[in-house]
Amino acid sequence: MTIHVARSLSLPLLLSFALASAVGCAQPSPSGDSLHFDPCEPLVLTATASATQAETAGISAGIALWNRAAHSRLSMIVDGAESLAAPIATVPINFQTAAAPSHGFYDAERGQVFINTDLTAGQRAITIAHEVGHSFGLVHVAASDRISVMNAGNLDTPPTSDDVEALAALWGRCPVTQ
């Protein structure tokens, strides 16, 4: 079963999760449940309190990539900070050391992201955008099919117009807001 957090619903997220030893990309959960978030509704990415300045900058950069490309309504708060607006949902962004080939992981069962701490600033922003793409319900795209932020192992391609079209097919187009 896939749980879509739609425009009219509110869903509390489970915030506790022990990451398995390997950090990979989003995999189906054993129960078959997964959380996907509407990019057109307010969604807050929360940096854990232990996130470094460089890591929170990576979250901001990943947010900017989606907000510019798709007019999504992503924002960020650091864990424990007060949010002025009540978002429909939050997606915690966790940073952990992982094996070199692993860049990030979207835990679709609990609605949170894990990012490898061993990435450069640009790689971190792209990886966050990639994993947030999974939180929107996007899946991997073979590089032989097209260049995409959703290419597995991608470290340099931001969201493309084709990625925006894929989002629109799932959720409709996000309105341009001021």
C-alpha cells in the first residue's frame, strides 16, 4: 500500500529509525507501505540538531533546486527550531557516514532521508534533491533513458524539465506563488 500525503490530509511521521548498516537509495519497505509527499503543499525538511553548517547549507541548496525547477513548497528548519507555518509534513534529513558508493537513502516507510557525510557541497545538494525526489514518489530513471536528478548514483544533475513533468504526472503542476 502506498500512502500519498495529499493536499487535504495531515499525517504525523515516525521520527525514530535505526538505519541499517548500508545506506542505499529508496527501497520498498517490508510491509509495502510508503510515504510520498505532494511537492505543491508545504513540506519542511528538518536538519537534525547535530547537522553541521555545511550539511544545513546542502539541505538549503537541495530545496532551492526543487523550488526553482518545480515551484515546490519546500522549506527547512533545524531540529528544535520553531516553524512559523504549520506544514502538512516534515521530512527529517539525517547525515551519517556510509560506504563510498552510497550517497543517500529515502526511508519510504518512515518518511525520512539519510545522506552520506562524505559528499562535497555540490554532491550533497544533488543527493538531497534526488532523495527528496523519492519522497515525492519519483523512481530511478536509467541514464540510458534520459539524464535526470533521479539517475541512480547521480552526483551532478539537478532536477530537469523531464523530472518536473514526472512530478506533474503524479501530483499536477504546482502553482507559481510569490
